[in-house]
Amino acid sequence: MRPMTNNVSNPQRLLLPPLLNEREVAEMTGMSVATVRRWRLMAKGPRYVKVGGVAVRYYSTDIESWLSSQPSGGQRIEKVH
């Protein structure tokens, strides 16, 4: 697989954000690879793509969006009865 590069001679070429593997996502989130896999299997984690039907990869922008959407500390969510 060739690395993605900016093709100056073809300005219409679509440039996608870098793809990350499970280890890189684990490092980015501070979680273990097993946790990243569990999120995926439980459909609770960030969006992912399967490259070639086998390799699981994540767009860096999807990781950033997913992290931003997660609840943060200090906010109380009231339950509706």
C-alpha cells in the first residue's frame, strides 16, 4: 500500500484523514487495545472501517468527534421518571 500524499498535479484528488489502527486508537484514548476492541464489538466506540474486509482502521477525525461526544465529568444528568 502506498502512503497517502498530496498530489499537486491533480488538485481534484480527494485527501482523506489518516487511518489509525487499534494500537494507535488505544494510545490516543489512553485505553487498552482490548478496550478499543470491546467498544467495537459492543457498538459503543468510534466509527471504524474494514479495509479489504479484514483490517480494522479508524479515521483520526472520527476518533476526535467520538471523544468530543462523550460525557465529561462535572455534569450531572437528571433522570426523568
